[in-house]
Amino acid sequence: MTVFSWRPIEPGDVAGWAALVAAIQAADGDEEYFSEQDLLETFDDPSNDFARGSVVVLDGTVMAGYCLLMKRSAADPVHVMRHEGGVHPRYRNSGLGGQLLEWAEQAAVPIHEDAFGGHPLSLSGFCLQSNASAADLFESRGYRPVRWLHVMTIDLTQPLREIPGPSSGVEIVGFTPERSQDARLVRNEAFRDHWGSTETTAEGWAHTMGTQAFRPACSFLAYDAGDPLGVILAFEYDAYLKATGIRDLFIALVGTRRAGRKRGIASALVARALAEAKDAGFVRASLDVQADSMTGAVGLYERIGFSISHSVAYYEKALTAS
């Protein structure tokens, strides 16, 4: 019987951690890949508490599994902490996945109490909708499916569709550091009424904008008379290119403030980013969208030329009473 050792993830673990994530993604058919640099940057993310909210499971020096907890910026009114993790294919069917979920549920409570004591706490995780074993594990521990995301892609080697520009008076401009806080303002207002969304803090925003993967040249804002109304932010993950040979632009955020909706701003922002990406040599673009988006985002992206590649299910479990 294998005797595992458990300890927090440390910066020196990133090489083994990246290899573990790659093995998990390959076994599950997932398309998210992370380089050592991507993982190293997570240690500077203010939503992470590696000392208390991370664990790596070791078989000697071999990483058999891991889990990472992420706190939110607010409890509204429930603090929905997120977690991600997995078990190396070689160590599956040993009960280790259930043990990692049990660890996450216990470790989440003191982190939550320090941040949002007095508010209810839930824990959220996700898996590919096609991953029946992961879904069974969540459900066996009392998690329930609460939302679904579609991953949508577009082939940039093909001609792009003609997309009408935004309404009169709206100007689309490139992202610059000077416009970063305008972008954060748009993001926070645009997603205020979206399921499970909390505001991005200045500290968290600075971390995201400073990551190696951020591509400001393919990121844009929309203004009307100096008032920021829309934003699109794009990223490129070198680990994905290395693993697949595909240069993919990941559109992480498309947001429009209420005053800018129904004015063609979102579609114009996406069209501008795709055109820039195509000219820069990207062969594909991808994005995530809520399956039941209240703004009709799935249909908008389909009209631009995106199609659904696969879907992700999010599961949630209440850890303290509401």
C-alpha cells in the first residue's frame, strides 16, 4: 500500500506541478495547459493562500495529486470559494480524489472565517461535462451542478465574417496601462449581475494584467465621449502552443456596461480582437461563455463565427449554513 506525504505547494514545485497538470489534462481530454511560469505567477495572486490553501500529495518525490483553494473578493452573501486539483492517472481509483476533496472542505473553513466570518460558505469545483468519473465523485460527496460553461472556438485561418461597427460616437482603442483602471471599472460593472461574480480588486487586477500570458496588443476598450463602456482582454498560453502546436488567442473577458448594451459594442470588440489576432499569426481563438448567459452571449459569438467545442460543469456544496 502506498504511503503518501502531504504538504503545501511551494514555488520550487512548479516543474513537477506543471508535469502533473499536463498528465491530468491529457488523461481527461482537457485543453488547458500551464507552463512553469504560469504556475509560478499564481503564488502572487492575492486570492491564493498557499500556506493554508494548497496541498501536494507525494509518493516519495513523485507528485500524485494536488489541490488549490481560491478565496473570492466578497461574500455576496455567500462566500463561494473555488478549488481546482486532480490526481495523476497512475494513482486514480485509489480513493485519493475523495481525500483531496475532504482536505479542501476542511482547509476552506479557517481561510473563510478569517476573510468573511459570519457569512455562509460554499465550495465550488468543475470538470468537463464528459468526465463522468469526476462528476460522480462530486455528487458522491454532496456537490450539485449549478452552472455550465461552453468553450467556443473559431478558426482564424478562414476568412472572418463582416461584423457591423458599434453605434455612432463609440470609439474602440487599444489597451494601455493608462486605461487599465477604466477596463477594471467596465469589468466590475458589466459582471455585477452575473451568476457567482464578485468585483475584481485593484490588487487582483494588477496581478492579472502583469501575467506573462496577457496580450495587450489584442485587447481593446470602447469609449463614448471619454466614458469607458466596453472591454475585451486576451491572453496567450505558451504551454498550450507547446502541447498542441496551435497558436490560440484566449479571450478571457468581454464586458459591456449597462449604458453600452444593445449598441453593437461587444461584437465590435470581438471582431477587432480577432482581426488583430489573425494579422499577428494566431490560427485560432477561444473563449468561455455561460450556457444560459442572460445577455445572449452564446448567440452573439455564434453570429461572429464561434462554435461550441465542449462544455464544463460547475459543482457546488454548502459547507456552512446560510
